[in-house]
Amino acid sequence: MPKYDNPVRGKLRCPVCQSVATAHQCGEGQLIATGEPPKNSRNIGLLYYRCPECGNSPISKKVSEYVETHRVDESTDLLPLEATPEQLRQFDEITEPDKPNVTEPTGDLEASQDKALNREAHESALPPKPASFPIKRVLAGLGVLIFMVWALCQLMPKKDNTSQGGEHEPT
């Protein structure tokens, strides 16, 4: 539920269910109530509709154009829905042929010996793969480990052999 309801800007027919919907403008309610525009100014000024059956429409430029073209001030100005009488469709009678064209095989049927069609030959042709040693994963893990050790060594402070105190070496 919004903090401030936007005032009704007109009426229109919902494009989904054809019931009477109200048109509203985004951000107008808060501007009237507080005098400040909403924080999200992206949709300010876009029109949308509220349908009692479907709910709010999405807020976009296309919906705003639709609302602008179909909006009227009074609900009595809306065009009445044209009820078109349903016309009965006339279908041709379905006629059945006198005798069906069914051919029956006369010879004895034999099982196919093709390897592609025979399920037993197809299943036994593929031997199960043994679980292979994941060499790539081991090498990748080893590489990551070596990189982490190298990076840690680079971050460690190095010991300098220089003397402190600003003393000069005798020449």
C-alpha cells in the first residue's frame, strides 16, 4: 500500500478484462501531500491504471501511451462494450467410408537381428567407464596452492642488513 494515493486522472477500459479502470499519474500523490517529489524520479509523470479486477498495471511508457489515448474524464463517456452475438459455425457432416483400408500381414514376423535396433546388443556394447583419477583437478589445486604460498612470501616483510642510526662506514 503506497503512503500517498495518487488522485484519479480519468477512466478507461481495462485492456485485459474490459472493466472500468481508473487512470493515475505516478508520483502525484506524494507531491500534493508533502510538496516533495518521490525519491525515485524515474517513473514520475507516467500514467498507469488501476483495475478493480486485475489490479495495478505495470508502469511503463507503453502503458502510459495506452492510458493517454484511451482515457476519458467520466465513466459515462466510455464507449459501451459491443456484444457480438456468437455465430454458430456450420460444419460439414462427417462421413465414414464404407470399409476400412486395413491391411493385415500375411507372413511370419521375425525379431530383428540388427545391432542398432536390438536393445540387448546396444546395452552390452557400451562398457562401463572406470572412475578415472582427476589429474586436471589435482594439478589445478596444486597450482593454486603454489600461487598462495608465493603470494604469502611476497607479503612477508623482508629483513634488511643496513645498519640503523645514521653512522657512516669508514672509508
